[in-house]
Amino acid sequence: MGNDDVAHVADRLRVLLNTRRGGSASSPGFGIIPFADYAYDVRQGSARLASSVRLAIESFEPALRDVTVHAIASPGGRAALEIELEIAGRLATRPETVTFQAVFYPGGKAHVSR
């Protein structure tokens, strides 16, 4: 898989992380937990969000394997309700690990970058 394949995975992660579980009638489990469920306690919420993201990727993004998701502490760097996660995994046809950053903004919108 080349860089185009990594970009395609990033695009699919953007869709997955910007969809709330229950928002798709044809696939009600697709997406992550609603932002309001974790925004009030950023520390515990970050762990819950990381777990939700990992489970969603394992269930709906078959091109990414051996997935780990960790909250990134950003002292003074992010607004109070912004949560940043590091997503790492192996692409299905690549031995090395690829890493993505996901930032969740107030209101729940996620930005995914490499």
C-alpha cells in the first residue's frame, strides 16, 4: 500500500469519527459515542473516547489492524473541550505502523491527519 492507501484510510477514519453511533439506519453500530457523553470530564472522557474510537476502527476499518488509540495530553495547547488522540496500526498489506492524529472539537467534529 502506498501513500494513496494511507490517505484513503485517513479519509475513511474521518467519516467514521464524524458519525455518531445510531446515526445510520443501515448500520446502527457505525460511528462513535456522542460527544456529549465524554465532554464534561475531559480526563475520563478522553479514555472513553479512545476506547470508542478503537472499537469502531476494529469493527469498521478492516484496512487498519493491531489498532491502538491513546489520548494525547496537551498542556495549554488545546481548548478545554478539545480532545486529541493518536491512532496507530498496521495497514493490511504493510508491515510498518502508520499513525494518525484525531482532534475532537467542541460539538464533536473530528479532524484526522497523518
